[in-house]
Amino acid sequence: MRLYSYTASHLRFSCQFSAMATSISQFCCPLLSPDTKPLNIPKFSPCRTKIPFFKETCRQSTLKYAFCSFTDLLTEHVNLLLGNLDHVYAPLLELCATEKALLQGQQIHAHIIKSNLAWNSMFLNTKLVFMYGKCGSILNAKRVFDKMCERTIFTWNVMMGSYVSNGEPLQALEMYREMRCLGVPFDSYTFPYLLKACGTVEDLRCGAEIHGLAIKGGNDSIVHVANSLVAMYAKCNDLSGARKLFDRMNDRSDVVSWNSMISAYSGIGRCIDALGLFREIQKAGVAANSYTIVAVLQACKDYSFMKLGMEIHAAILKSGELLDVYVANALVAMYVRFGKMTEAAVIFNKMDEKDIVTWNSMLTGFIQNGLYSKALQFFYDLQDTGLKPDQVSVISIVVASGRLGYLLNGREIHAYAIKNGFDYNVLVGNTLVDMYAKCCCMIYAGRAFDKMPNKDFISSTTIVAGYAQNNCHIEALELFREVQMEGMDVDAMMIGSILLACTRLKCLILVKEIHGYTIRRGLSDPVLQNTIVGAYGECGTIDYMSRMFESIECKDIVSWTSMISSYVHNGLANEALEVFYSFKETTLEPDSITLVSILSAVASLSTLKKGKEIHGFIIRKGFMSEKSISNALMDMYARCGSLDSACKIFICTRNKGLVLWTAMINAYGMHGRGEAAVELFLRMKDEKLIPDHITFLALLYACSHSGLIDEGKRFIEIMKNDYQLEPWPEHYACLVDLLGRANHLKEAYQFVKSMQIEPTPEVWCALLGACRVHSNKEIGEIAAQKLLDLDIDNPGNYALVSNLFAASGRWEDVEGVRMKMKESGLKKNPGCSWIEVGNKVHTFLARDKSHPECDKIYQKLAQITEKLVREGGYVAQTKFVLHNVGEEEKVQMLYEHSERLAIAYGLLGTAKGTPIRITKNLRVCGDCHTFCRLVSKLFERKLIVRDASRFHHFEDGACSCGDFW
């Protein structure tokens, strides 16, 4: 009976193994293609096939060959397998774990279930848990673990290790608590898993508890446990505790101990400590490995460590060992941090083996160094290698697309991210939103934001900033309110974006609300305080701006620059200069932005002496190489009346950009040198520079002030036909002004009526100004009515209409216009002139008597006028006085115009023969123009007068404008 029973059992298992062999062979066949060459494996006779040989096969051969060998065992040597099932399946499961071959591992699991004798094997079940853990299938590993009737500490360790390696440290710690409840004894291999889990979640309390257990069990002196303890304390940010443990270690011959401490110091930026330990390890004679080198290279975090980093690189090369991919990647990343992309590229090109980390390091380097076009090309090279770009690659290339404004590239990468499921990652989603915002495509930015399944605070900050920067101010404010309603924290960066939206809307009430909000929430950091200063300045509330500036305790360069630029923006150039001189008394140094702002203030005041002082400062500080400085300097000299100096700056500037060419064209136009402006434009075309709208605006302005009618008409056509630039209303206004100045009023009016777009206030204003100069009442009244209908918020337009009526003696209509202005709360800007004398800017209003030397000025002016009448035949032209008063009063009003007071003070306060430079905020009247011509002749002084329209250079009784202004 026993014999029968054994034979039946034997036959039953033989059938099972035959079925298993068939199944395994079905699995193996698809893996072996017809073209596959047989592996060069030594052949043994069936009688010599042993289980140890099969285990060696699994260790040394491929997965395909191992399965083929397993098939042979099942079909030919069933008797040999019956007593060695554990030793046959275990090597296969280990191989599947190594190769992360989950599908094949599941098939082996199925065969184990079929063989009832093997299913209850604790050894095999532990191997199954191990295989599933290594393949990332935690759920299956836990199922096998839970069904086990018996478990050894090795089984618990394997399950715990699976949790840790698959990013579930909390589950590992939960298992630790279960083990303690069940009384499962720990061994030295349990502690590293638990300590790694504690370090990952930064649970120092639990880590200290496990440390106590290790001490109690005598495991803390074991090297790999001690190393894990050091790493745990380091990851929990207890560097002092980690160092104490490290220093107490009796045996520090294990390089892992050193690596743990070096990596810990490097990871939190304590680079000096990390590098110090590296020197100690060399003194201790412990051989460093690739992990040591990688950690040390990571400690060379910025340019200040470049020399040391290059020394380490040289030592690596001197050792003669081949660079593994990890060390090579660390070298590439180090040179990228130093901004040495050439050196990084040399290492990259010499690497035989490159992984995705290598490519990502180079991509990051290109992005960090502003080489966005190279980053794009590099990304395409990455795709050609067959490597699959990961999330880091996608983020880098999306950043490059955004910086370059390449919307099409950005959308392509977005499609790739969607296809590979990367768009669900919050970092990728945030970068996509930012890219679309930088490409000025807020529709797509909004969609990308809405489709993000998991949004964080950065997501909201990015989309709010995008809306604010792309003139979607209402949307930015609405989203900000939603963020507040959701109870999400708001930081200074988001507040800065909201303030930008408020200032663009010119909404002072909202700026005040946001300011109050920042105070209540304690968000007033220096950056935000500077932003608030700028916001009040943009809204024109100088008092609030000044008070906010004074409240900043630690003013930085941005604080001062915000104050200066805000004064300039509000037309308070004198105040801007005062702030600049106060700023120079501090220990801070102005940067290029500060200098551009103050040059703008100097230019608006035409204070040439101060401009030269600042130019000298710029040369001493080495700012001349910056394009923005060259542009601002040239513009300053041009607006200060020194066209020769402006030309010198232009000639001396290398690599001239379109902005500089345009500014020089504008300078020529400002000084009535229309022919020179046209010639410069033709030279610019020869340089292959493509003009933009601003260039053509400057060119038409130059033609307008030089009477170049044919050229002006031609440039409008060139603009449209050659460069496909649709003219702005400002271009049409320039052409109307050009025709009007030349007294081609009917042609100008016909042009306005034939415009394809609705004429704007600027166009009607240009036509009305020409009608007043040439006394064309008919067209003038049409233009006046159109102007008042279109723009009722500009006091200058009311003044122009009022002057037209006054010139015709229509005083009732003048009074009506003035009443409308009063009802609208508008005020006409009074005539104002200023002159620089004695390193100070002196300002004069018409009939002004506020100057300390008022009596001397009026006395001098009377002497000048008397000489002009006596020797120059000057007769006051009272038609330029547009007030309903008597002739004598009109004459007196002319005598007291602001520019005449400035001229009188200039003759008093400047040396004989030096030019007198005057700036006026309104267009100079005809009588004052005659006055200036006569002064230049009879007093032998050159007068350089800049009015609201252009420059007038008076010399020896003649004006550069040729009486055409």
C-alpha cells in the first residue's frame, strides 16, 4: 500500500510538472526570437545537471536563459526537483527581483501555488515578498506576507525593507509597532530599515526610541547599525547628534560611516564641514569610494569653491580610475553650478555611459546660465539617443520655452507631458503655467492651472503673477480673493503681484487695502515694502510714497531706486535728484537701474552739468559696457541740448542695438536735424536691423519738425508695405502734424477723414494745433469739437481749444471751455521754465516773484528788454497773449513769460560767453522766440531752449528751427 501510495503521488506530481513545463515553455517562446543567437553556455549531460548548477545559471545568465534551463529541469529531471523545490524557485525569484521582472515573477508565483508542497514553504514565501517588494508591487508583497502562518525576522525585515524602498516609510514604522506588540525580536538588519524610515519622515522622537532599542540589544556597536543611526540623525536635522555618534564610533574604518556624515553636511549646505571631513578621511587612510567623491563634489556648491572642486577633479584623473557614471554626473553638476558650461560639456562628451541624470544636469546648466536656445537643441539631442526624458527634463525645457517666448515649443512639450502623465505632477504643472504666462498666452495658462489635479501655494502664486504681468488685472484680483476664501496662506510674492495689478489699474483704494492687509498679516518684508513704495508712486500719491519710504528701517538699493523712479514717473525730477544725492551719502552703491532712472531725471530737467557728473561716475564704476546705460546716456545728452555729446556716445558704443539707433534718430529729430535722421535710418537698414513701431515714430517725428513732407509720406508706406507694421494712431498723428506745420491743412484734414481707423484725440490734437498756428478757423472748429467729444479728461486738449477760440476773439466760448474744465476738476498746467545755475536747478513760473533774487532778475529783464527795443527793433507781438485784457497788460504779460525770467537769471549767474540752457514745459510762443533770437545776437550768447515740442538753438540772431516749429 505504501508503495502504491508513493507511486500514485509520484505520478500525480509528474503530471503537474509536465503541465508546468508546458506552461513555462509557452512563456519562454515569445522571449526568444528566431534571430536570437544561442548563448555560449557549457553543455552538460543530463546526469550531471545539478541544482547548484541551476542556481549558478540564475546568478550569471539572463532571465530568458534561466527560464529555458528551468523548463529543461521540469521536463527531464522531475525526480531531482521533488526534494529541492525551494532551491529551484528561490534563484528564479531572486533573478526576477534583480531584473524587476514583475510579470515573470507573478508566473513563478502561479507555479508555486500549483505545487501544493511548495506553497506552505516559509522560505519561498519570504522570497516572494522580497521579489514583489523589489518589483515595486507592495500590495502583492503584503498579501503574501499576511497569508504566512509563520514568519521569521528575515520575513519581517524583507517586508519592512519593501515599504522603505518603495517610498512608504510610515507603513514601515507601523510594522515596527506591530512587531513590538507581538514581541518579535529585532536583529541587526532590522534597525537600518527602521532608521531609514525615521529619517525619511524626519521623526526624531521615533528614531531616538529605536536608537534606545539598538543600545539595549547591543546592536549599536555594529558598523552598519551605527552608520544608519548617524544617517538618521542627520536626516532629522540633528547634526550635532549625528556628529557625536560618529565621533564615538570605535571603528571608523568603514567608508560608509564617513559618507553618511559628509553627505549630511553637504545636504544642508555646511560645505566647509563636509570638506573638512573629506580631509580627515584622507588622513585616516580610509579609501574613499564613488559615494564619497559624489558627496564631496556636491559640497562644492558655488563659485567660491571652484579651485577646490577642480583640485578634486584633478585628483580623480590622477588616480587613473575610470569615471563611473555617478562621479561623472557629480562633476558635470559641479561645473554647472560654477557656470563653467564648457568644462561641463568636456566631461559630458567624454562619458561613455550617460543616463538621464547626466543629460538633465547639462539641461539645468544651460537654463541657469541663460543659454535657452542651446537647451532646446540639447533636448532634441537627448531624444535622439533613445533615452526617455523625465519630469526634470520636461521642467527644464518648459522653462527654456517660456524664457524664449516660444509658445509652439512649449505646447509641444506640454503635449509630451500629457502623453506621459507628467502633467499631473505639481512641479510640471506650475512650470507650464509660468511658461504660458511668459509667452503672454493666459488662456492656455488658465487651462493648465484649472486641469492641475493637485495645486499648491506656488500654483496660485504663479497664475496670479501671470495674470498681473499680462494686463489681466481683474482676473488676478478675482483669483486672489478665491485664494483668501479657501483659507490658503498668502506670501509677499503674491502680494507683490496683486500690487502690480492694482497699480496698473491706478486704483489707490486697493493699494491701501493691500497695504493694510500686509501690516495685519505681518508680511512687510523689505521686498514688499519696496513694492508698496513703487505702488504708491505709480498711483501718484507722493505723500504716502514718502511716508512708506521713511518707514523702511533697512533701505536697500531697491528702496532708493523705487523712490527715484517714482519721482521721475510723477514729473518731480528735482526731488528725484535730491533723493539720489541723499542716496550717495549712504554706504550703498547705485546699480544700472538706479543710474538709468537718475539719467532720466537729468534729461527731463536738461541739467547738463549734473548729467556730466553722473557720466563721470558711470565711467569710474565701469557701467559703460551696459546697453541700458549707453542708451540712457545718449538720450540724456540729446535732451540736455548737447547733440554732439549724444553723437559721441552713439559712435563709441559697440554692438549697437535697435534701441540706440532709434534714440539717435529721435535725437536728430528733436534738434531739427530731419535729414540726418533719415540718413541714419538708411544706415541702420544697411546694418540689417529691422525697425519697429517706435523707430518709425521717431523718424516721422523728425520729418515733422523739419518739414520733410515727401519723406514722411514715404515712410508710412515703407512701414506698412516693407515691414508689415500697421501704423499706430501716434504715427498718423505725426503725419497730420507734418502736413499741418507745412500749412497743408486741407490735405491733412482729408487724410484724417480717409483714415481706416477712427481718428484718436492725438490726431485731432495735431490738426487743431496746426489750425491755430495758421489761423484756419473752419477746420480748427471741426477739430476742436471732435477733440472735446472724444477726450474730456485731458486738460491740454481743453487749453488748445480755448486758445483757438481766444485767437478768434470768441471770449464767451473761451469762458465756456474754462467752465467745463472747472466742472471736470481739471487744471491747466502753468507755463514753467528752469535753468541750471551754480549746480542748482532754478524754476520760474510766469510772473513769478518767489525767487530769492527776484528784484535783481526783474531789473536785469527790464535792461534786456530795453536793449532789444533800442538796438534790435523789438516790438511785442500781443497776438500771442490769449487773454481778454488791454494791450498794455498784454505787453506786460509777454515781458514776464517764464523763459524770459530764466534767461535774465542766466545772464546774471553765468560767465560771459557760456551757453544758456533753458527748458520749458510748454511750446515757446512766437514773441518769446523773437526775444531769444535777439538776445543771442545782442548779448553774444548761445541760447539752447527746449520746449514741449523740440529744441531751439539760438545763435547770432538765428534759430536752428528756421522759424518752423
